[in-house]
Amino acid sequence: MTWYREWFGEEYLELYAYRDEHEARRQVDFFREHCGSLSGPVLDLACGMGRHLNELKGHGYRPVGCDLSFTLLQAGHAEYGSMPVARADMRQLPYCSASFAGLVNFFTSFGYFSTEEENVRVVSEMARVLQHRAAFLFDYLNVHRELEHLVQRETKDTPTGPVQIERWFDKSDRSLNKRITIGQKRFLERVRGYDLDEISVMFKSCDLSIHAVFGDFDGRPCDRDSPRVILLGSKGR
């Protein structure tokens, strides 16, 4: 079974429990500040348990979420109540073309697939479901910072006990890897490390225009040591 079908469950929620509603509110504030109000629905691609969906709704948007993990969607339903979500693979979204006035993709929910063609397919699907001139926010890791500050081994405490984490970079496919050991269970995270130039070419090939790039949700410029690469843009030119 591929890593992303195994990992996004109860253990994932434990490890990333610090990613809470306050963080989601700050990130949605950033989206609204730069993209304003939108007349149609907004897709939260890889929405997880729906923290951002809840905040988008509170900001006056009409959010729709999709995620591959039934466990995360179920956890969101228990936490926030009924939400408009679909269980779906981001390589083949279950929406008609030009359905959305906006799209957000938070917390490095990209680069999961083993081939270049599959990752490009995700961007192509993003573009397909967006209306002409629809706004998007794309929040991705900064590969240069990740490589320069790579912590090979660490232990993190969670409510259910310590978690052992090992990290490495695989040059063969330029992937950033994380092995997570929780009790007797072992999981893997594997994300392709695209730099900004590569992402820009990919987006341009799919008719997605990048208007601004930030290094964090405080709005600082993006450089080699920024914690994030946050793209704001629109469908078409």
C-alpha cells in the first residue's frame, strides 16, 4: 500500500495536533486579505479534517472540501459537524470543469506521487476545476530550507507517548522522506522536493498564473531560508 493511504489516520492526528483552529484562522485571514471575497464556491484541496473549511465558512466563503483519508474526514465530521466534503483522489477530482471561484491547498499537500506525470496531473486538475480568473493559494515547503536544516533524528512527545522521527533526502527521485515510529507502528511520509522555478513552470504549463510569492503567513518575502513557499495567483492570464 502507498504511504499516503496508510499514514493519514489517527496517528497523523496525534503527531500534528498542534495544527489547530488558531493556525487555520490565521491562514484563512491571509487568503482573504489577498484574494478578497469570491462569488462562487472555494475548494479546499486535501482538506484533512476540515479546520480551514470551518474558518472559510466563518469568513463568508462557500467552502467545499476533498481528501483521500476517510479517517480525517470522519474526524472532521465529529469535530465540526456536517460539512460539504468528498472523499477523492486529487489526481481525479469529482467536480465539473470551472466549478470553483477559488482554491486553497495548505500544509504541503502536494508532491505525494512517485512520478512527475502524476504530480503534474494534480496541478492540471486544480486548473480544470477553477473558473477563469479564479483565485488560488498554494502552500508548500521550501525545499532549500528543508535540506539546509534537515534534522535527521528526533523524538517528539504526544498525548499517547513518544514518537521517533527519522528524516533523509533521496537523491534518486529528489524526495524528502520522514519515517515515523509510534509504538510498534511505523509510517512513512514522502514528498517530492520541487523548488520555486519548477513549480512555476508546472503551473504555467497548466494555465495557472502566479501573482505573488511569500515566505510565510505574515507576508514576508520568500527567500532560500523562508519556512514556506506560498503562491497566490489565478486561473488564466
